[in-house]
Amino acid sequence: DAKTTQPPSMDCAEGRAANLPCNHSTISGNEYVYWYRQIHSQGPQYIIHGLKNNETNEMASLIITEDRKSSTLILPHATLRDTAVYYCIGHGSARQLTFGSGTQLTVLP
Amino acid sequence: NAGVTQTPKFQVLKTGQSMTLQCAQDMNHEYMSWYRQDPGMGLRLIHYSVGAGITDQGEVPNGYNVSRSTTEDFPLRLLSAAPSQTSVYFCASSRTGGASYGYTFGSGTRLTVV
């Protein structure tokens, strides 16, 4: 699966949009981009995934560049409960998820 | 619909003791797996299963055994606990384990080996 690169930490004001970037320049054509988050040592929580097209669900939006080398997770109205470590993962044929260091998002009041 | 249930939530073992971490899912998922997470690190795969009777090793399998006799249950056995196995253990399940479906994680078992 593709190696991903994320900034180690970001801050966001409560109520504002949080935009979390991810670089995955080595992603192959059959690999999906997945986002998970982990709130304070709880189990990781699935957020969203996509292959080529932009995706939106009740939690977030995922914007994937046309060349698929990077993506952005958007939390439209961040709350204090969105403070977590966010993981961007390239997932293809392997029967596993490879977790990197992720981005620590801190939502500030 | 409980999702993925892990028991116990906390456990303290003495070096050399054995124990089994339980994981059960009620979503009829074919794929189940065990990860461990050490302080300040990402999750690492221990073992996984793509269906009843089928298991395979992940990145860090040494010191752990698994079996999958039913679709619902995937227990993780520590045969002789060592301090290096102090960690948080997460069980995850997925419809297939492949890229089309997300994984559902349990809330974790926090294990300390003294």
C-alpha cells in the first residue's frame, strides 16, 4: 500500500473548517484513500474513503486531486470533540491497514 | 447492533502467565484482525483472518496465537506473557478486509505485563 505523508500537528478554531492534507504520491491505481481518526486512545474510527472522485458523508468531505497524488479531509464545522489523531491511509490489495504517525488535530475554543 | 466488542478492557499479567483477549463482532464480517499500539506509535498488525478456519500472520506475530472457529469470534492468545507485550490491543473487522470497505474497530484492551 502507498506511503502517505501528513503534517504532525494542526490547530483549528471551533466552528471553522478543518482542512487536513495528505500526500500519497506513490499511490497506485487500485488503491483507495482512507481516513480514520483516533480520539484519545480509543479505537480508530472510520471517517471516509475514496478512489478518484470527491466524496462527502455526514462526517466529512474528501477532496482528491486529479493526479491522485494528494488529498484533503475537510471537517466543515469543527467541534472540540473532533480533537484527535487523523490517519490518511492508502489501501489496496493488502488485507491490512498500514498506519503512519497521523496528524494531531487540536480544535481550540 | 454492538459492532466489535473486546473483553477485558484492562488486564495486568505477570511475566510468563497466559491469557486470551476476546473479540466478537455481530456484523457478519468475514475479515477480522488484531492490532497492537504502543505509546506514541501507530497500530501494527499482529494476525488476521479472512474467514472461519483461515488465519494469517501480520507484521508482529511472535508471541501470539489466533484461531477462528466461528465468523463472530477471533480470540488472541498470549501463551507466555512478556513485558514487551505491554500495549493496547485493538480488534478490527471488515466485510472483506479489502479496499472497498472500511474497518470497524473495538474499544481496545489495555494490557500491562509486569
